[in-house]
Amino acid sequence: MKNKIIALSMLLLLSACGAEQSSDAQSSANLEEQKNYNWRIVTTWPKNLPGLGRAPEAFADMVELMSNGRMKITVYGAGEIVPALGVFDAVSLGTVEMGHGAAYYWKGKVPVAQFFTAVPFGLNAQEMNGWLHHGGGLALWEELYAKYNLVPMAGGNTGVQMAGWYNKEINSLADIKGMKMRIPGLGGEVFERAGGIAVNLPGGEIFTSLQTGVIDATEWVGPYNDLTFGLYQAAKYYYYPGWQEPGPTLEFIVNKEALEPLPADLKEIIRVAARAVNEDMLAEYTARNHVALRELVDVQKVELRKLPDDVLAELYKISEEIIAEIPGDDPLAQRIYTSYINYRDGVIPYHDISERAYINARADQLDTP
């Protein structure tokens, strides 16, 4: 009987300890869920630049609202904490928790990252979203950035951009020889191999550089942002199509060590807010670009020009050569390249009979008297 009493006492004691530990764990979880977080996000854009610069502001507002104020994110424009092109390192090192920019700005550090912004003659915005979110692209992007202590998320898309602003006409590839143009990423590499001089400048330095002759030409985004920057005051000719950036994807990057300890709901709020901003930006540019183009052409008397077909053909040939060289002997880079090219080659035949076929059919009907 004595042994039974002792055993029963031990059982009750262990049960009490277990309940206490369970209660402590629950209390700790509750405290974590109630904790407030104050983060900072740095961007490569001037503060509150329409479209690009307002995207991180919209993201921060969504996160605060969806978290019921538990997470507040303060947005800093280019140069306020770090230089425009210092965003990657600042987030990687944990100087700040988040950044917003474009992966091709880091090509000197991570060359294959350019596939996650824009590939000349590559995927458009709709196709990029398909590849990233349903074609395996995002998983590869996450794997690529993991060694830099970063978690990437798609953070916006402007749609097909313009080929840029030039101070002289482009009638052949010879007109590009020796020309200094602000053109980042793979497009810049193609431009250089075609005989030009590619210059990588952040957005805030473009107008002055073009106006003072530091550069002879520039691509920026498209009518919506180009009108805001007043680029029509610094160059005469406005060329299309944007062969160099057919579907430029922006990125949110999150410091992995800052992200991992967050409660599950806050992690999901960040992911959902980034996805919402990514989709909304494309809708905004679709709505704004055509209005801004009419302003540029009808009011500001900009000379809108199409790049000659033979120039585009040469740029395409050079592009295919360069993008095939990017992976080198790096196995992960090879997998990224293969995934991207396979997706591109697979989606083109479908879009030939869907998107392009419809747009051509609509154009034919609208042009019919």
C-alpha cells in the first residue's frame, strides 16, 4: 500500500510538472504572438517615386493593417540609410531587415540573379509570374539567395518597358557604336557586345546624367515613370519595344535571421502582402502607361520610334549568346538557366495562339473601316 501511495504521488507530481511546462510553453507562445516588431526597409528608388517607390509603402501599410499593428515597417528611399545600390549588402548583413529593388542590380555579386529580373527577349510579366509561382522559379531563387542570408519574394512588375531615350536616331547597329547608355543587367551586356558602352546608374541620377551628356541615352521604365522624371526634356527620340526588359520583376528581400523567429502568422502576412504588391503594380502600370504616352506624344511632342527590325534581330542573336554563357560551370546557375529557358520555350507556342493571336485579331478588327 505504501508503494502504491508513493507511485501515485510521483504520478501526480509529474502530471503537475507537465501541465506547468505546457502552460509555460503556451504562455511563451502567447507572448510571442503579442510582441510588436519594428522593421526597416531600404529601397533602390527615390522616396515615393510613382509605381516603383510607392510599392514598398503600400507593402508596409498592408503588413501593419493585417497584423493589427503588431508589425510596423518604416520605408527609406535610396540614399537615406544606404546608397541605392547598397540594398543587397545592407539586408544580407542584417543592417536592416528588408530591401526592395531589382535582382539585376547585383549582377557583379550574383550574375545569375539577373534571370529573376529580366532577360532580353525573355518572359513577359504574365509569364514571369507563372514561372516564379507555378513553374519552380521561386524555389530556385530562394536556393540562390540562401547563402547570402536572404529570402526573396517577387515585389512588382512594370510590364514590357520602353527601349529608351536617345539623342540621335537609331537606323542601324552602327549607330550604337561608342554610345554611352544607362542600361543595367543583361540588357547592358548585350548593348556592350553590340558596340555600345553600358552605364549602371540608379534612377535618381539618370536625368542629370542625360541632360549633361554624361550618357547619350537611357532606358528607365516606361511612359508613366519617364514622364515623371521629365526625360523628354533631355532626349529627343523615344524608342520601343523594350527588348531588354520584357517583364522586369522587382524583389523584396528579407534578412533570413530576422524572418525566421517571427510567428507563423506574421511570416504569412509578409508573404501575402508581397504577392499583393507584385500583382497590383502591374495593374497600375497597365492603367497609367497609355495615358502618360499620350501626354508625351501629343503634348510634349516626343518623337516615338520603333527600333529597326534588323537591329532587333542582331540584338536577339547577341542576347541568346550571352544568356547561355551566364551559368558557366555553376550547377545551380545551370539549373536556373535550364528552368527559365524550358519555361520560355514551352509557353511561347501557347501564347502564339492565345495572347498574341487575340491581340492581333483585335487590332485587325479595330483597323477595319
